[in-house]
Amino acid sequence: MSGLSELRLGFIPLTDCAPLAVAATLGFFEDEGLAVELVREASWATIRDKVAVGALDGAHMLAPMALAAGGAILAPLALNRNGAAITVSTALAGTIGPKGEGLAEVVAARRASGRGTLTFAVVFPESMHNYLLRDWLAAAGIDPDRDVRLVVIPPPRMVERMRAGEVDGFCVGAPWNAVAEAEGLGRILITASQLLPGGPDKVLGVPATLAEQRPDDLRACLRAVIRGAAWADDPINREDLIAILARPDVVGAAPAAIARALANEIVFHRDGASLPRREDGLWMASRMVRWGQLRAGVDLDALVDRVYRSDLYRDAAEISGHLLA
Amino acid sequence: MRVLVIDPDHARAALVAAGLQGVEPAEVRHTTLYDEAEVLAFAPDVVVIAAESPDRDTLESLREATEGAPRPVVMFVDRSEPGLAEQAVRAGVAAYVVDGLAPGRVRSILDVAMSRFALTQQLRGDLAKAKADLESRKVVDRAKGLLMKERGLDEDGAYRLLRKLAMDRGKPIGVVAADLLAFAGVLRGDAS
């Protein structure tokens, strides 16, 4: 290619990969002088490892995963806010309220009758999905580590595992909750925007070495992805966005299921959504401590400042003329 | 020592397992999917898993093993050999080991897995090239036939002409032959 800098970016089939998919499909990367190869990966662990060693130059990433890497991976941009939801099987849905009302009774009854514990799934230990589900369970009087079984299943496999009867409920990103509901397998009880309005979700994770060694390419990349996020947020582009995401090589789900979270749940850019905010990082770090993923006594402020690089975002966004909220 | 190989690519899993048999007295099993009951029953000391397997995240969560979960495994990150983890990631292999296993033993297992992954890639590349070569030979034969018919050349003469065209244009003979057939098709009206 003539004079374009090459970048390899990874993603997982989820609606919130939209800013990357849009920037790649509509040529926003080329406009910034970048030749980007988008690579679909099969697991979050592989995304993390590849970014950490520089086998990928960046990726769609669970926000807490960047924090857990301790500084090897930076989060200079938030890809979205909200988008996840808690879904339970249709068998359970009739007896449980949106805040988990009635769940403690179900757990107790199953224990008394020896029918075994309920199984809930999240997408990764270090994920907003894990923290939101654990907080939801705890608020409903359930100990997530004792009263239920928590397992990890990759997002595109959630629905088939519910169909097989292996999970009773899960917390996953769009569009997989809507897919489960459309197939008559489960019902969405509550969404992330109701649990934690405007809460963080995915970030663009990049190797710390990229920021050191290729600051211009990183800036160009952030500008293209910010443009992609703004485009994805604009209701005028909704039908085109759904068509991009529905492609089998991107998310590969039914357009109607993809449309649902886009309508009133997920936010990509507006109201300063793309800015990786310090308070988001601190909220997640507090949950990592609460659920035993970070030792108490770790300097959380220092960790968040090392990883959540709003300065890199501002540097890129101001040059491109995008207004910060 | 018990080693479990998980790889959605069945042929590669078998190749890795066969390679590991030779490393040291080890009981090696391979599977395309993570299965909790199977892992519990087999109780591996090491799990070698392809990076492209979606089951990686499930294995990852076992590090936080709680009640009822299978035996805890930790990802192999040996600080004394910082290059090893990177090498493995680039080769497309990850390993999870039961805490306390000697790093040297893990190293030899990972080395075998990485070399077998590379071997699989090379074999697949060779196969693709062989198929392409065969295809190219067929195209060259058809182009020769066309030249023999249209220009009244014998087989040798037709081949020499193709080779000259290839050299003049600096293109592989298979490409020149394919171009020739395509043009002949257009002249016959195939594409109109």
C-alpha cells in the first residue's frame, strides 16, 4: 500500500465493536492514513494476550481487562456505554422480578428439594458483565460464590448453551440477549442502562508500546474510531449500521435482534461517551477488589491513571475537531 | 504427567498430541471442545489450547476456581523467560498448568506444541500450493491445446510460445495461460 501505516485490530462479534467495524467499512482509517486489518478473534483471553505482546496493535476489549493487565495495555478510548443485559431462561422468568425479586426463594426451594444450584454465565472474570451480575445477585440476597454456580461462556455461544439447558441465566452484551429472547429461550430482566446508567463497557485496548513508539499512528487510529463511533450513534445511519453489523464476518446475527439494543440502550459517542473517564476506571477497580480480583491495598488511583488515558483521547479528539462533552 | 490438548482443528490436535508422546512419560489426550466432566475425570497437569479456541475464556475463569469448579489452573507465565509467552501467543498456542509444575517441563511441552503448530501451517501451505500447481498445470495444458489448434503448432512449439509470452511479460506461465484462455473466451463471445 502506498504510504499507509498498517495496524491490526482485533474484535469479538458483539454490537459494541461498531465503532471499529464502521471505521473499517466506510474508509475512515484510510482517511487518517492507516491501512487497518480487522481480525475477528474467538476469545477475550486471546485478545488480551495478543494486545499485550503486540501481535495486535489494538482491540475491542472488556474495560476491566485493560485494568487487570496492570499497565501493559492502555485504554485511550471507550467504545461504548451500556449494551449488556441480564437474561434468564423462560422457565425462570415467570418467577423472578427485574431486581431479582423471588430469586432467593427459588434458590432456597431448589436447595431444599435437592435439584441442584442454578447456573449463571458471564463473558469473562474481568468484565462489567461479571460485576453487574454479581451486584444484582448480591442485592437480591444471593451469594454469587455460594448460592449459584457462575461460569464463563464466550458471547456468541451464550444462546446455544441456554438452548441446551446448561445455563439458567446470563449477563452478556448485545445482541445476544435479544437473540435469546427472539428465539423464545429467555427473557431480558434488566439492562445495564437500568443497573448503572451510562456505565462503562468496552474500550479500545492498545499495547503501551504502541503509544510510546507510534504516537502518530495511535492518534490517527483514535480519530478514525471516534468518527466511527459518532457515525454509529447517528439515528440517520441506523439501517446502514445494522446492515454492517449483521454481516456474517462481523456479528452475524439477525438484523431485528441487533436493532433492539441500538434503539435505546447502547451509546457509542454522544454525551462524551467515548472519553475513558477516571470514575469509570475507579468503579471497576472497586469491584475488582470487592470480588477478590485485586488485592486490597493496591493503589487504585495510580492503576487507573496508568491505564485509563483520557489524555491520549483528548490529544486525538481535539485535533480532529470533535467536541468533548 | 497428564496433558490435555484442546484444539478445534482436530488434525492439528492429533499432531500435537503425537508429538507430546515423545517428550517424556506423559498421558496425552486431545479434544476439539472443552468439556468440564472430561477435564474433571482426566485431571490434567497441563492444558495446551489453541488460541483460536473459544473455550479459552472458560479455562481462564478456572483460575478463580470456587466451590464445585474443576481443579484450579493458572496460565503459564514464567518471568524467567519473558520471551516464551510472546512466542507462544504468536504461534497461536496457550497453556494452562496446575500451580507448582516445574517451568522446565512446561517449556518442553510448549516447545513441542509450537513446533507442531508451525508444522501444521507449513503442511497446509504445501497442500494449497500443490493444489494451485496442479490447477496451473491443467490451465497450461488447455492453453497449449488452444495454441496447437489455432496456430497449427505442435505441443513443444505451443509450450515454447507460452514460455516466451511469460518471460516477455514477467508473469508466471500459469497466469499467462489463464489470460490466453480468458481472451480466447471473450473472442468466442463467452463473456458477451
